[in-house]
Amino acid sequence: MKTRKVPMRMCLGCQQMKPKKELLRIVRTPEGTVELDPTGKRNGRGAYLCPNLICFQTAIKEHRFRKAFGVDVNPEVFAHLEGKIST
């Protein structure tokens, strides 16, 4: 039996490589909005984040969302994402 390679992604907050399934995907859609992607299959530029508040806050403080998506992210989007992550 063949063992499959586990896809790894880097967290925007802690900058550690982790299995893709353990991370949350945040996507910039082709329309330019930034939102949480629970399916992991939406069109657009994706970035990954550990499902904890510390990594989320680090990513905001270090402006890593702007770096990953190439656009400034609306603070309302951060408030919405923070609500989803802390639950």
C-alpha cells in the first residue's frame, strides 16, 4: 500500500509548517473580499492560520494578511474572523 504525502502549509501567525487539515483557510476572492473558507476549495488566493487566537493576533500585528493577499484587509473582516476563530 502506498503512503500519501500529507500536504503542508505555513501558518501566517507562528510561521510553522503544519498539515493542511489542521489549519483554517482564509481566502481573498476574485472580487477582492477576504473571508474564511471552511471548505478549503473556494476560488481565490488562500492563506492558512492555526485555529487559535495567538496566531491570529500575531498575523494582524505583523501585517501578514496584507503581505499574503496584496491588499489592505478591512478591520471589520478581522472582527468577523476573530469571532469565528475563538469559537
